[in-house]
Amino acid sequence: MNILLLNGPNLNMLGQREPDQYGHQNLQTLVDDLTAQAESAGVSLEHFQSNAEHALIDRIHAALGNTDAIIINPGAFTHTSIALRDALLSVTIPFIEVHLSNVHARESFRHHSYFSDVAAGVILGLGPIGYSLALTAAINLPTNTK
Ligand code: DQA
């Protein structure tokens, strides 16, 4: 089973970026922890982070035919990107939307997501553990068999 982890803009700044919102863990250690979790579950996890919308879209297209589930934190593209939503719909790979912060407890422009209504599930407000929960959920999605 192959799972793709996607992180959108500014998530490369985790650890330094607004720690009150996003905590102190950096992206590399978050991905290392998740990779270890995937390995012990016997699944393959690939990670891609980009600050560029087109790069994320291209990576989603490249997942067609070789990926069972996607875990995505679209960052600020959550609230703006119809193009990224369309890319996910185009490959028909089930995906789980993750946010470190509780976007509903923040500015009103963060309350709308272009992804949530077409996601298999949404996890938010739990910090890095949300990624771990998303990985467990992705492995156990009803459509996926290891
Ligand atoms: C975020 C929430 C978004 O509103 C914000 O733009 C981010 C991070 C989160 O993980 O909480 O970049 O997706």
C-alpha cells in the first residue's frame, strides 16, 4: 500500500513559524515520525512539500495509478485553491485533510475549506498527532486493503 503525504505552503517553516499556532516540531521530524509509523505498519509513505500550487498539482497527477490514499495539509491553499481541489478529484484517490490548528477557532477566512466536502475525512486542531491519526485512518480506509 502506498500513501502520499502532501504539505502545502509555509509548512516547511514548521517549528519556527507561529509556534503558538503550529507548535515547535519541525517538518523533518514530523515526517520522520510518520515514516517510522508507516514502516511499522508495513506501508510505504512518500512525502512532498511545496510552496507552489502547480508543483502540488503536478505531484497529485503523478500519483494516479500508484497511490492508495493521500494525506494533505494544503496550508493556505485550503481557503483559496479550486485548482488543487480539482486535481484531487481528477485522480479519484481518497484523501484525508489535516490541519495542525483548529481553523474554526481562528479568522473567519480560515473557516471555509475547498477540500472538506470531498475529503474522506478531516482532522484538525490536534497538532502533529493529527497526521499520525490521519495515517492510521488512511491505512484503514474502507476502499483500501493492505
Ligand atoms: C493550516 C491552517 C491554514 O489556515 C494555514 O494557512 C496554514 C496551516 C494548519 O495546518 O493549521 O498554513 O493548514
